[in-house]
Amino acid sequence: MTAWQWVKVIGNFVNLSTLSGLFAGLLGRATFTRGPRGLIFANGYQLGFPIAGAFTIGNVVLSKHDRAYFGNAALVRHEERHSWQYFCLIGLPMLPLYVIGVVVSFLLTGDPASRNPFERLANLDDGGYVERPVQPIGRTVAQAFSGRRSRPKGQ
């Protein structure tokens, strides 16, 4: 790990976000393994929320998939960028801000990631997301009621 990655590891431990991620992994009966760049993989996460193939809390990347899911270096970079977002936002304030980003993105595009600033800063493509254009709110509402969703690749 680089010196800056150590700063992130320590910072996310102190700001309690990594501890919260470990707690979420325990609740979801995940198996923990050490990942690259100061990340901890929590695979086999069994709770149904959130729907994403992987999500990060602090330096903990939780996934319903097995460890092989993280063989994609771009996805690992994407999740590490989220861990930096926790560091920069001093931990858990990231969660409600991320939810606001999801809501705004969904209202603008019908997709929870396309205009979410946290996903954009983590690189949409690296996370397996397809960027959707801004659309009229009526189309978004119609999509919501028709059950059509866009999800990242691998789900």
C-alpha cells in the first residue's frame, strides 16, 4: 500500500466508517478477506439491501458474490474511489449524501447512478454502469411504474 492509502485506512477507521462496514458485513453473514489498496472484501453478503452487486462502507466492500467477482481491476478501483469519498466526507455523512445522489439521478435519468455525483466521481464505467441521458420526469415516472430498471453489469 502507498502512504496515502495508509492515511485512508487509518482515517476511515477513526471516522468509524470502516467499523460500520465491518458491522454491516457481520449482519449480512459475509466472509471477510483482505483486498488490495487497503480494502477489505466482505463476500457472500446475504441481506437483500442494497441491490447493487457491490457497495462500499469505509474501506469495506460488501458483495453478495464470491471473491472472484473482484478479479476485475476496474471494479476494485471504482470501489476504492468510494472508500476515498468516505475519507473525504469524514465517514458516515457519505451515506445520506449518497442516497440524495441516487434520488436526484433517478429523477433526472430514471437510473440511480448516471447523475449521482459519487458514482460519476468513482467512474461509472469502472463500476459497470451505463450512463443514461437526462430525460423528462414523465418518462422517469412511467419507467418506475412499468418496473423497468437499469442495473450495473454483473447483477
